[in-house]
Amino acid sequence: MPMTEAESLVLEHLRHIRGAVDGLREDMREVKGRLGILENQYANLSSRVDRIDGRIERMEQRLELIEA
């Protein structure tokens, strides 16, 4: 049974949509990967800032700038 022009047009649109969705899926994988890297870097930075804060507090105590 031959395909009508309307059916052919619908299939063409569906193929285009599938291609667009595949592209978005790949973009999302990349974004998730980058977000994971940023989260890891943030956690490391936060830990470093916490350690620096503790060191500054100890220095302030030694210099008697704050009470122990």
C-alpha cells in the first residue's frame, strides 16, 4: 500500500524530532558530567576554606585578638 503525502510528511517530522531529542540527550549527558565536576570542585574548595577558617581562628586566639 503506497504511503500518502501526509504520512510521508509526518514520518519526516518524526525523524527530525528524534534527531533533535538525540542531540538534547547528548547535551544533557555533557551538562551532567560538567556539573559533577563542578560539585566536586566546590566540595574541595569548601573543605579548604573551612581549614583556613580554623587556622585563622587559632591565630587570632594566639594573638589574643579573641577569647579562647
